[in-house]
Amino acid sequence: MKIAVQSEPFDLGAEASAFASGHRDMGAIVTFTGVVRDLARGDLDRMVIEHYPGMTLKALEKIANEARDRWSLGDVLVIHRYGDLAPGEMIMMVATASPHRKDAFEAAEFLMDYLKSRAPFWKKEITSDGADWVAAKDEDEDALNRW
């Protein structure tokens, strides 16, 4: 299991390849990558992501272990960035390895729903008009509640 909270960009191909290698007993590898999306009006300069280092890492480790307890997983990877990120930059990556695809997909989706709604990150959108904190959305909370 690898959990990383970092400011620097990650190499998606290298991370996915490294994660997939050596899992000869796994029949499914699922990966997902979140990207900074521009605002509908197209004026996002950057997103600033803040966190408390010790608290964040512990929370991500806890949820990854919960996923391992709930599904048949051989491995889990979670990478989440913080700092200033421009539209189009990768924010996070989740990967799961399982003997069967259903467990790999469901565990990855569970982890993504958690990261979107409950992980201790705070996001601020910066535009030419100023800065606004990103509020929680009901649909993100509903997605997590189904688990």
C-alpha cells in the first residue's frame, strides 16, 4: 500500500506501471486520476489545496485500510497533491488491485468518493475576481453515503 500527499506533480504512467508490476495474482488493476477542471465561465487561474500533514496522511491511511477490509484487494495506491494547481493539472490518483474486477472497481470508487467528500483537504478557487472556498456538494455526500 502506498499513500502519498505531495505538492509536486506525479507521473501517471510511471505510477500506474509501478503499481501494476509484480501483481501476478491480481486479475484487475483499476486506476483513476482527478484533474483540476476549469470553471464553467473559463476563468479559473488556479486552485489552492490546503491540508494538515499529519491529520491528512492518517485519514488517507485509515480509509485505504477500510477499503482493504471491505473488498478483496491485493494493493492500494492513493496520491493526492496540495498547493497551487492550474486547470488541467492532476490532483490525485487512486489505484486498486484485486483478483476480480468488481472488487477493484468498487474499492476505487469508494476511495474516490471519500477523497471528494471527506478527506481533510480544503480547496480555494482563484479567479481574476478573487478567491472562493469550494463548498461541499450534496451529490458528493450522497455518493459516499451509498457505501
